Amino acid sequence: MKHLLIIDTSILAIWLEVPGMENCGPDHDRWDKKRVAQKIQSEIDEKTTTFVLPLASIIETGNHIAHARHSRKERGDALADLMRKSADQQTPWAAFSDQTVLS
């Protein structure tokens, strides 16, 4: 069975290690770099998951990177790499440009 993993801003910022964005979620369901990395790796290993990087997540994460106190270049480069993979539909990424791609 195919799955979609739509990566929101909070998870993307944690995954990219944007300064000041180290975790998210309530205390009983906290997401941090380790948990995000494990989830993403397990989805990659399944080989049935397509990752979607919505435009809103790209814009919002870019804004968080632009306002970070340090590591802007490195985090920006990491975001750009994910954007290229998504635009090129490099496995497991999908371009979020056409609704039919996701059905």
C-alpha cells in the first residue's frame, strides 16, 4: 500500500536543524531531531512512501532559516537540496504540482 508523508513546517525545521526550532508538539507527544529522523528513515526503508514538501512548508521554513541566529547558509543549502529533490521527483520525493500525482 502506498503512503504519502506530507512534511509540515515544524517537522521540516526540526529535520533541517533550524536554530531555535529543535522540537515541537505537546509534552506527551514531543518531536525532536532523533524522533523525526527515525520516522523519516523508517518511511524511506518501507519503500512505499512518497514524501511531499508543500510550498507553504518551504516558504515558512525558509523564513525561519532567514531569521536564525546562526547556520543560515548551511540550513538554506539543506532546504535547497530537498527542494531540488522534490522538484525533480527524486525518489522518495514527489513534486506537489498536480493533484493527480498524489492520488
